[in-house]
Amino acid sequence: MEAIRVKDTDDLPEVADLLLQMLRPGGVVAFYGEMGAGKTTLIRAICERLGVQDNVNSPTFSIVNEYRTEAGEPIFHFDFYRIDRPEEALDFGSEEYLSSGYRCLIEWPEKVESLLADDIDRVYIRVSADGAREITVNP
Ligand SMILES: Nc1ncnc2c1ncn2[C@@H]1O[C@H](COP(=O)(O)OP(=O)(O)O)[C@@H](O)[C@H]1O
Ligand SMILES: [Mg+2]
């Protein structure tokens, strides 16, 4: 599949809509990309398209934030950056969230790869030399 090129953040609402068509409804989505690649920003854009009114930021005091869509569905936003071992994520009850059937959007999924099913959606964000982002879905 071809990468989706995102020149700047103005393109993100449109890109978020496109991704929402490509992703499994209500599933787990892992966002891969280096620090500053734009994982949080993309997750925020997706949440906005789902009518989330809450502030979308990486969880600071825990590893998961919960938002509500316009339709009242929960969305769980994980950031596993500070996790060293998958067992720590288990202590937070991550497995219950991941198997809840609600949408789970995950930053730093590399940290908990052994907890993730094979059939989740995987989104890769790459920063190109000119600062644009290249997004690949389930390559
Ligand atoms: N598609 C994009 N094009 C240009 N800049 C972007 C894009 N996505 C994110 N950025 C910028 O990159 C910076 C880091 O984004 P952030 O979402 O915090 O990255 P991450 O969560 O991957 O560490 C922010 O200043 C953001 O505005
Ligand atoms: Mg982030």
C-alpha cells in the first residue's frame, strides 16, 4: 500500500477520515513512530473526527486516558513510553481495555508488543527530510 503523505497538520482532519475508513471499527490501533513523529497529533485528529470534546493529550499521570465520542462510546488512549516491561502494563489493567471491544489508540506499542494481538491495526508514521509525514497503514 502507498504511504499517505501529510504535508502539514492542516491536512490531518482529512487524513483522519481516511484512516477511520481503513481501520477496523472499534478496534485496537498501534501507532509507531519516533519521538515527535506525530503520534499524539494524529490520535487527536482521529478523536476530533469522532466528536471527542475532551482534551486529547498523552496521559501524564497514568498510562491511559479515556475520552467519549459524540455517540458516547469510550475511546482509550495509551502511551506506554515510560513502561519498561509489558508486565507493568498488565498492572494497569491494560488487558481489560485491550479486550473491551472499545477503540484503543496506542502510542509506543513496541513496549507491549507481547500483549498485542496479531490482527490489530498498525499505523506507521515516518518523518521525511522535508518535515512532511508519511503514514502507512497495515503494510
Ligand atoms: N503531519 C504533520 N506535519 C507536520 N508537523 C506535524 C505533523 N504531525 C505532528 N506534527 C508536529 O510534530 C510535533 C510532535 O508531534 P507529537 O504528536 O507530539 O509527536 P509524538 O506523539 O509522536 O511524539 C508537534 O509539534 C506537531 O505539531
Ligand atoms: Mg506522543
